[in-house]
Amino acid sequence: MRILFWGTPDFAIPSFSALSEEGYEIAGVVTQPDRPAGRGRKLRPSPVKEAALAEGVPVLEPERPRGAAFLGELRALEPDLSVVVAYGHILHREVLDLPPLGSINVHASLLPRLRGAAPVNWAIIRGHPRTGVTIMRMAERMDAGPILLQTEEPIGPTQTAAELYLRLAEVGAGSLLGALAMIETEGLEEREQDDSEATFAPKITRELARIDWTLPAPEVSNWIRGMDAVPGAWTELEGEPVKLFLPRPAPDHRHGEEPGTIIGLDPTDGILVATGRGAVRLLEIQPPGRKRMEAGAWIAGRGAKEGQRFE
């Protein structure tokens, strides 16, 4: 089976590597063009491009995956199937139907829940006890195609989006191989999604990552874990932006302070902050212009004092 692989970020690497290691012939890779990155804003290839070039796989980098010329390049690769893993564009029907076996996608949620760009983040933000990976037949509507295979994965009480992201990337690779094996033996039954049960996971932005301290402690904690590590949940202290990490909710903690007020500083136990109901203890922080650090180091350096308020 000749596979055309579509992907851009590091989430797609385990799936790409699994296909190669299992002996599937990767006809080519489609990825997003090089983008400016880092302080110098130099052009940087996507992780998938780097992996493909290391394997000697042809790489296509269209700004938009459409048009007669691009379709001609795809046909020249003669793929049997397209596998899409976090590519970053919605594909049109003429692209999806080009391979004889069509196009399938690895999506990091249990569809129809959490369709969209950031399912890993929103699974944690919304307090889901479990999530998983769905292998689906692709349709022109976003994440709405028939389900081929699903694998569940629990979400730990302190697990961050970054940790869950890495875990689901590996789960996705294993699920993809299982789905391909069943496709090859014609043992895979497709199941239509129930649109009435769909929820959505919109793109995460820095503006969205700002902490609302009026929420109850568990929700504030979920918000911070769901934004870790990128873009990082943030707030302001004395007019300066501060990122906060590794929350531990204390929903039964009683206080009479305004939400966002620092009500405890301990070099070992971190920063205790009042919320709309209860409090949240924070174990790591990133002050403006500095690297992420343990809260104890920030406290020892007198980065804050009790009574100050995060806003």
C-alpha cells in the first residue's frame, strides 16, 4: 500500500515513524511550508518535513492544498491512500478522493466530541475524565466523517495538555496501524457520527489563555493544565504578565479575599491563590522575561507577597 502522508507538527511524527517502521511505502509527504520561528525569526521546517527528508521521502509544501498543478503533483505520486495527522488545512473533495482508497485522519478525541483544532487542550479544560483517538474516514466537513476505530485514554487529575498531547500522539500511531491492518483485510466497519452529540474545540489563542480567577478552583486548575505548555495560562501582577503552571486545586479552602489574591506563599508548597470558590496552589511560574521556574525559587527571590492580586 502506497501512502501519502499529510502532517505538520510533532504530534504527527509517531504516526509517520510507525508507518515507516511497519514497512508501508510512503509515496510522499504534504506539510505546511517553512515558517519563521525563534528570536531570530529564521525560517524553520516543520517537524514532519524534517522527518521525511531524513527518510528520503518526497515533500510537497503548498501554501494551500488545492489547484490543478497541486493535484497533478499528487497524482504523480500514485498513492493508494492518504493518511492525515494534524496537517492544518481542510482538504477539498477532489483531494480527499484522489487516492483509490480515499483519505483517513488521526484525530485526538473521541469523536463526535471535540471536533476542531485543539481537542487535547479542551478535553482538560472541560474536565473530561477520559479522551482518546479516533481514526476516521475524511469528509469535507471538519472532523465529521465516519468513524473507523477509536481508542480511549484516561486523563489523570494532574495531567497537563503537553503530557496528554505526547501520550495521544503515541496512541494515535498504534490506532492508525490497527486501522490500516483492518482496511487491508476488509475487516473494518465504518460508523457514521451522530452530529447531535458533537462538541467543538476551537483554536487556542494567547488572549483565550488568560485566567479567570472568579471561576471555582477545579475549573481554574483545569484551565491552567489545559494551557500548559503552549501558550501557557497567564495573568497579570502589578501590570506585568505572568504565566502559571502545575496547579493543585483546594476547592474546600475558605477565604474572604477577592479572586486572584495571593493568600499564601510557601517555598515548598508554592503560591496559594484565591478563586471564586476555594483556592488553587501553583507549583511553577514564569515571570516576564524569564524562564519557567519552581514557585519556591520565585518566592525566595521575593517575586510576590501575600495580599497582592493576580488580575
